[in-house]
Amino acid sequence: MSEKYKIIDSSKPTFITLTLVGWVDLFIRPIYSQVIDNSLNYCISNKGLQVHAYVYMTSHLHLIVSSVKEELQNIVRDFKKFTAKEFIKIIKEHPESRREWLLNKFKYEAKRTQRAKNYKVWQDGFHPVLLDTIMKIEQRVNYIHNNPKVAGFVYHERDWVNSSYAVYEEDNKEMSHVKVTALW
């Protein structure tokens, strides 16, 4: 991993992006987003993760996170490993019209990259960006919350279900599927 992509201080807000291999549109189905919700909340409760802002797009996640308990790279590693296994399990066990294609895609990526035993779901890395000024924080929070609108999925940011936008707009943490620690 290059120096440029290393986390310097896990306790500081850090912008990260987690992307599925081949930009596969997995998060178009709520069952997969629920895995993300549950996994993030587990990391919040058990690993000291703080999620300050988030959005799940169809093939990737943007998050602003920090941790005072464990190193962020270790939390992200464990999160990706667990969610990958859960996604494969769901694809195999639940109705999924793209089952064969998804399993073949993830199997192909494992073989092609030789970075996983059976299935490779997530791209390597997560490109952390330390947010060490209020200006950087505001820019990334706005980027995260505007992402679904810019992509043309919704007319207003509040209409995207898998986002922390409502927490910041309404100052109501119950409106989020994930326990958000707002930055202001």
C-alpha cells in the first residue's frame, strides 16, 4: 500500500470509499444494504467505529469514519471480509435473478487477482483521505449527501434511503439505519 493511502490517525475523521469489484450494482436490493447497516452498527458497538456520514450507492460506499479504539484499516479489513461472506451467502440462499452471473463474476475476480480463495467481492483498498480541516469535512459531507442526486437517482438528497443526510438535515439520529456521530 502506498504512503498516500495509509491512515495516519484513526481518531481523526477520514473519508473512505469501498467499491465492489467491477462496480457491480449489488446495493439495488435492500437485503444487501441491510448487511451493510448491520455490519456498520456492529463495528460501532464492538470495535469503536464512529460513522460521521455515509451513503451507499449501487456499487460503492462513501463514509466519513474514525475510531479511538481500533485502527481504521483493521476495522475496514474485517468489515469487508465479513460482508463479502454475507453477500455470497445471501446470493446463494435467497431469490436472486442474477445469482449465476454474480457468483461467476466474484469467482472470476478471485481467480484473476489471486487475492481471494473462492470469491472476491470488494476491490482492494479504500483510499483514505484525512479530513483535517473544517473545509475538507464540509466538502466531503456535502459530496456524500449530494452523490445520489448528482447520479440522477433522486431529485432531493433526503429521498435517498441509504444516507446520513437526514441526520444532518433534521438533527434526528433515528432517521438513519446506522448510528451516526454527526460532526456538527
